[in-house]
Amino acid sequence: MKRRYDLVLRSLGSEYMGEPDSKGLAKWISGQRGSRCDLVSYNLEKSLLAQKKVDIPCTGGLYYSARVSESIGGIKSDCLCSEPYPVPDDISLDAQRVRKLRKGCYMALPAPSSLGIQDYYFNDHADFISALCEVYRKMMREQRDRGIKGHIIISDRFSEIELEELSDPKLFFFSPAGGSKTISSILEYQQDIAVFPEKLDVLFEIMPEYEIDSVTVVDPGESDYERVLSEFDPDSVLSGGYCRGCGADYWENLKERSFVVA
């Protein structure tokens, strides 16, 4: 006899939600007296507050790259001109802000290679990426010390250096547009994977080569659940969300659809 399985809903972050309406922003600012804040702070809060029904919340995304770049010393006009080092003040405040709103929250960051920083110091790509990864590790540790549960690193593709040097039990690599090569490279370093439905066939093709503990299907439909259940047990399937220009009810609607019958 078939039974219903309610799936864990995991957020993989959100992207920039556009310019806020003036009234909403004014109301938010009025409650920020005495604290340092900006539009990044506003977007972190707004995207997280929309995730009340999400089991594993996450705020941040590719738009957080400006904050990350500003938190790396040695960069001028998007160019690395000296040895990079962490400047953790703002990202530490972000972590504290998020922690006050929701316990057990993840932060989503762009991969170091996705920041758009030009190397004018090392003149060696491997050394350059490795140095940025070292700064990332320190920044992420700072945020975890301030109450962030873990991090999601987002990029269409990752370098081998990023995968090797950032791999950690508290970190999850996510590639929204990754093909077979990228998904395979991620599975070399983690046993959990998140893919959009259009990448399921790619995952099914390569999965015999890897040990996969769970698959998160991002923005799935009912037929997508049926497809993934042909290869995975219900206990190994999660529902995922990645909010890109989504409506106000995105997360609630996704939670309502986060179940399978098997």
C-alpha cells in the first residue's frame, strides 16, 4: 500500500529581489536605528523572512558577491593588488543579523572564481584561487562562530582548487546550470547533490559511478518526483528552492508540493 512522504524543504538561497518599494524600505530603516545596515542587509532579511515554511533555510546568493569582495583586503577596483586577507566586520554583522531572525540558517556565497576579481598580484591562477579560498575559509568560520549553521557555495562551474580547498561537512556546493562534468566534479567531494529537474537525466547517467546519499530536486513538479523515485528511495529525496525573481508565495507553494506518494 502506498503512503505519503513529506519531504524536507531546503533553501539554496535567493537572488537579488529588485529595488525595494519606498514605503517598505522606509519602515525597515526606521527599525534599524543604532545598527549598521544597507540594501544587502535588507535583502538578507527579506529573503529569509519569506522562508517561514522552509525546513533548512538559507539566505544570500550570487548578489552577496559585493559584500564578499568588500570583505577581502588587498582588492582595489576589482583587482587584487596585494596579499588577500579577511576584513570580517560586515559579514560578521550579517551573520548576527541572520541568527537573530532564524536559528540553523545557512548563508549562500558565490564561489571565489565567480567574484570577477582580476589577479594583479600572484600572476598565477592556481595561487590566486588558493589564496582566495584561504580567505573564504576564515570568513565562513567567522560567520559560523556568529551562529550561521553552514554555507552553500554557488557557481555554474567550480575549479578543482575550490572543490578541494573549500570542501567541508558544513559546506554544500550547488551549480544551478552545471552539466555532467560539473555535477561529477561536485560528487567527487560531497555525497549530496542538488539539481534542477532538467538535469535529472544527467544525474541518472553518472550516478552509478558515485555514492549518493541524497538528491535535492530544485523547483520540482509532480512528474519530476515520479522520475527521481525511479532511482532513489523517498528517504533520500529532498525538495529544494532557489528563489530567482520569485513571487511572495514561492516558498509556501513549494512547501505544499513537497511530498511524494510511494
